[in-house]
Amino acid sequence: MHGTYFIYIMNFIMRIPQLFEDRQALLKLAPFVAAGLVLGFWLTFTPPGILGKADAIAYAVCHRISSRSFFLGDRQIPLCARCSGMYLGAFLGLIYAMRGERLGGMPNLKISILLGAFFLVFAIDGANSYLQLYPFISPLYKTENWMRLVTGSGMGLGMAAILLPVFNQTVWQNWMDKPILHSWKQIGTLMLLVGLIDLAVLSQNPLLLFPLALLSSATVVILLGMIYTIVWVLVRKKENAFQSLNQMTGYLAAGFATALLQIGIMDLGRYLITGTWAGFFSG
């Protein structure tokens, strides 16, 4: 086995001069090299451990206020309650919709109204929660972490229902003009699954919360990677040019590299301002 790997590596090394002579081969290799370099730098300069890396991802998109987060024992999980719900909801929505067909249609009017209501509740509860940071302002009600989690979950479902169709419309040749959410049965099933995940988070059972905490942080990279993959496909004018994931591995690598680069830049900027990997404040 080791001999096979050695031969493979030596063959690759022998081909490096040829790759530099072949512009097309070099362009194909570039996204993977970029992804490897960005990942290497990011892993080197972020906190150690798998939860430390998850913290660094969350650090780029979330306030990480301790009183608005759940805990693994004495250890705060990477994303706050609202962001945890949002990214777990988005992940569930993506997985539920990726069932063979490449659906690119937007939700119908009735389901769009429901998703819009999810967003409205998310915005109202978020604004009310923000007011609680200021002791001289009276909020409409006291927002609890379970409310942040639930409203975030609804927002995440809406994000998945919009982003995945846009992705499918952009990259695939054979996408179908059919909504990923087109029945109340689907909505009911998703809400039931989201409810179960939210209950698992609220239990704060380490056996459940630990993998969900990692999954929520990983979803940040997944969503950003999808967005930047769309951007690279548009920049390279390759819309609707792909029939399989294997054909677009370079674009996926470029999307991943750009997503991680953005996370790294935001990490650096926030760290230079605050000097800590912790939340902004504990209020």
C-alpha cells in the first residue's frame, strides 16, 4: 500500500514541469492549490482542537455572547442560540431537498408567505433581543435562548429554500423547474425534524449537543462555499455547464477557498479589534 502511494506521488512530481507547460492543466490545479494554502494558514493560526476550529468559524459570523449561547458543561458552543438554530435549520433544509432531483424552482406563493413569516418573526425577535443589551430601553418582551433557537431554525429553512434553487439553476444543465418545497406535507415534515433537532440542542446533552455544535459551524462553510461557487461559475461564464459534481470539483474547491478566505479575513479583523477569541461581551 505504501509503495503504491510512493509511486503515485513520484508520478505526480514528475508531471509538475508538464503541468506548468500546460496552461489548462495549471488552471485546473490552481483552485486545489489555493484551497490547500488557505486551509493550511487558517488551521495554523486559529485556536487548537476541533471545537477551537469551530469557534473560529463562528467567530467570523456570530457575536458569541455567552449569555445567549448554549454550553457543553462549562464550555460555550461555537455559535449563539440564534445562529445555531439558523445554520442547523439551513443544513436540514439542504439535506432534505437534495433527494436525487436537481430542483431549481422557487416556493409557491403560499409557502413563500410562510417562509416570509419565519423571517419576520426572526427579525422581530432579533430586534427585541438586541434591545435587551441596553438597560435603559424596555424591550417588548424578554427573549430567551429557546426563542432565539426556534426563530433561527425557521430562518434557516428559508435560507435553504432560496439558496439551493439558485445554486441548481446556475450550475446544472439538467435542473428541473420545480420548487424544493411544494407541499404542506413537506413543510410539516421539515418542521417536525427541526423541532426534534431544537429539542436535542435544548437538552444540552453532550452526546447530542457536541455533534450538532460542530455541524452548525460546518454549515457556515457549506453555505458560503455554495455562494462563492455560484460566483466563480458566473465569473468564468460556465452557467449550466455541468452534469455531475465530478465535472465541477475545481469550482467547488475555488468556492471553498474563497469562503474560508473570507472567514479568515473576518477572524483577523475581529481579533485585531478585540484581542480575544471570546464573544463581544457577556451581556
